[in-house]
Amino acid sequence: MMSDGLGFSRRRLLEVTTVVGAGALVSGACAAGSSQPNPELSTEPAEGGDSVLGTEDGVALRRVVFRAPDGVELVGHLRVPAEAGGPLPAVLLSNAMTSVKEQSVQTGYAHGLARAGFVTLTFDQRRFGESGGEPRQHEDNEDRLSDLQVAVSYLTGLTDQVLPERIAAFGVSIGGGLAMRLCAIDPRVQAFVAIAAGLTDPQRIRQLFTPDAYASALAAQTSALERYHRTGELDYLPIVRVEGVPAEQPVLFDSPIAIEYYGSARGAVPQWENRATALSLRTILVRDTRHAADLVGPRAGMLAVGTADVSTFPEDHQAVHDRLTGPRRLLLVEGATHNDLYDNPRYVQQVVDEAAAFLQANFA
């Protein structure tokens, strides 16, 4: 087994509890003192249509707008190799939790894969960034999965640029688990690539907590959900602890791993807001991004994770890889941490090269 010799320990399991669980445990603590949504934050759908943003390294970048069936406008960045002589394979990127299309965890892979000959699409999930939808800054995996299917429909309509029979899903962190789920439920998606992926289900999350801690977190989240159902009100938290956030203020992810990216210039782009609903953590507690591996069937799947990742474990990637029945690839990136696979150029380029080769070899 790949876990032999990698030095996995109970200490590492406790570290992931800090990453995934701290916010869930505190979300109920702030329920009595609800913070209201930012009055300056627009809740209107993004204005303006498609526009050309420029060309770099032989890749043309366009801002695009497409609409979900419920009317919510989704705003994305479409990258097309500038010298493309006809339709190309496409890769749809699924974002890390709370991230927006301008952050490096999105742009590095999208640009790199476009340079490798793919049309790529990143977009702000509903309720974040330029996209419409309410309540603002709220995560829910089921909504994200539905909008990813809308994005596939958008890509299949670009017949002058995209080969509709050659579309892959690609995601980082929770976005990786959702990329696999999309491939499992949508036969238009022929392959997936999941990077440092959140590959969990309630049973696995319960293992990473203590049973009592999981029960307490679920009870707090359910209480917040009931309050939202009854009143329409949600509590908001900072996503990470940065300068100016009081020490006594609960945050969504109170961990060095989250702060290293989202609390620094690496992740804190102007389009990203350090704020989310406390109820966003419920999607981690109750949604399943793991068992889709059993439904991918003959389609191709690649997983990549750093050997030093203590947030989304190599052993979870190995377990999911072993359940895939079609063409499969597990890339263990030696020495890389979770955040290294967000935007460290050395490791991102390695993953891009491996993923591009895997997809080109395995598209039907």
C-alpha cells in the first residue's frame, strides 16, 4: 500500500481536524450574535456580456457570461489557444472552496492547460465573485454540481472552439471531489482530474473528528440551518484570521494551512472576500465527494496529491484511485504540501504536464 513508508500518523489526522473542523465547531458559537450581510456587496447578477481581456503566452482570454435555468448569471474566464485552427478538447475547472476565478489556484492550471492545447473555462460559483445568486458567500456542493453541468452545456455550445465529445473536469481541493462527481453523473464529461482533492463523505469526516466532536458540529450546523429556514437569516464569519480580525472572533478555517494561502497575497486578490456563511461548513459535514469513484465507470480519472499534504491525505487519494475501474493515474508529488499544489509554479507545471498527457491519451 502507498501509505507504507510515508509516515502517516494520528498526529496528521488531528491536523486535518483543525483544517476542516475548527470552523464547524465554532459556527454555532456565533449564532447568538448574527452579523448581517455587507450592505456594500451587490446581490445583483453580473452586468455586461462577453469581452476580450487579452492574449498572453499564446492564450486568448475572454470574460464570458452564461445563465443557469433559474436565471442566475455565472461569470467565467474562457481561455483558448490563440493559434487554434479548429475545435479543441476542453477542460472545465471546479474551484477550491470560497475561491474565485482570479485566484492563482484557478489561473495557473487554467492557463497552463490552455498552453498545452485545451480550451479551459473557470467561473465564479453562484453567490461568489462576479456571479449572481443569494445568499451571498454561501457554499453548497449540490448547487455547485448543478452549475458545473450548466457550464458543460455552455461548452458544448461553443462548436467552433470546443470538441463536445472531449470535455474533462478538473478541480483542486473540494473542487477536485466535485470534478469526479461531475464525471460520474454527466456522460458528456469523459475524464476528470482531481488535485489535492477533498475526497470525503460523512463517515470519513466522522473518523477525522472524534464521534462526539462530529455530532456536536452537526448539531450546531443543523441549528443554524433551522434558523435560516425559519427566519431567512444567516451568520457570517471571516474565512481566515488576518490582521484586524480580533482573536476572540470565530473564523471559518482557523488553521495555518488556510491562512498561508487565503491570508496572504497569494490568495487575497481584490475579487475575493474574506467572508462566508457559517452554514457553508455543513456541506463538508454531510455531502459525499468520495463514492462517485464507484460510478465513473469506463471514463478516465487522474488524482494528484503532495506527499506532504496534511489537509487532503494521500491515503484518501489512493483509496479513491483503487476504486476507479477505467483508465486511472495516481500522481504522488514528492515533497509537495496542500498549498504547493494551489500555486507553486514548480509543482503546478508538473501536474499540468502530467494531466495534459493523461487527458490526451484517454479521451474517447
